[in-house]
Amino acid sequence: LNIFNQKTPKRYKITNVRVTGNRFFDENLLISIANINPGDEVTIPGGDNFSKAVNKLWAQKYFSDVEIYITKLEGKNIEIEIAVTERARLSRFSFKGVRKGETDDLSGKTGLVPNRVVTEDMKISAVEAIRKYYAEKGFRDSQVKIVEKKDSAMDNNLALEFLIDKGPKDRKSTRLNSS
């Protein structure tokens, strides 16, 4: 019986909530963020509790997938499962196409930290920091590509390799800096 396709909305009481797929995040924290708790009443179909919960968890940017299931239905009581898929974590990162001293500088400027969740924002920020670093040194057309590799040593971990092409040095900035 698919209660989401009922013709008339009915109210159900949530009797249990559990989270699956989480390795690094506390179940109670995720339930709190989702704001779906035992004792809550929801209207099905028509209530927006589940979509709001998915959006709140999705907004954390720690998950690549969030789904909510009704795992048990007894009369007006339902049990809920929040299934999350955590994004990969950063195992290591490296810079190719640059000198050792630049690698050390870039490591500090990118803000990359091993074991943090890899997000698109993290990658964009790192690329912007690299391009800014080289722009300040007179390389205004630097190019950065990211190669992601699954880390076979650890489950659900990525190694990021930043391929950097500094490009030609801008002559104008060189003259300005030397005067």
C-alpha cells in the first residue's frame, strides 16, 4: 500500500527515526538537523516535513544523497529511515607543475585539510586561491585542473591532484614590481 498516493491526506505519528549510511556524523545530530522526531505528526500526502528534512540535510553539503523511507506502518503510526550517502573525504592532495617552495606556500593558502568532506565549494576555493597566488606573482593567466582519484587505501576517500600551468609572466607587472 503506497500511502503517498492516497486520495485523502491522513495524519500519522512518527514512532521511530533512524539514520543509515552515516559513518562520521552522529545519528542524533542528523535527526536534529532534519527536524523529524519521534512523536511528530505528519500529513501524508501533502505534508512537506520530509522534503524540508531532505533540504536541510542537503544544505549541509556533507551528503551526495539523502532519502527518507517509511519502514513500518501500523495503523496511524509510522517508522522513518533517513538514508544518507556521505560525500568522500580528502585523504591527500598534491600540486604538479610547481616548485617545492611553491607547493609549501600553496598548501597553506588553499585551506585544504585531510579528512574533511570534499565539496565543490572546497575545490573552487582551492583553485581560486592557487590562481590568486600566481596572479600576485605576475602570472595572470594561470590554469588549474583538478584530477580526482579514489584512494584505494581508504574507503570513500579522494586524493586531489592540482595540475598547475602558471602560463607566461605578465611583463607589465614585472616592470611595476621592479621599479
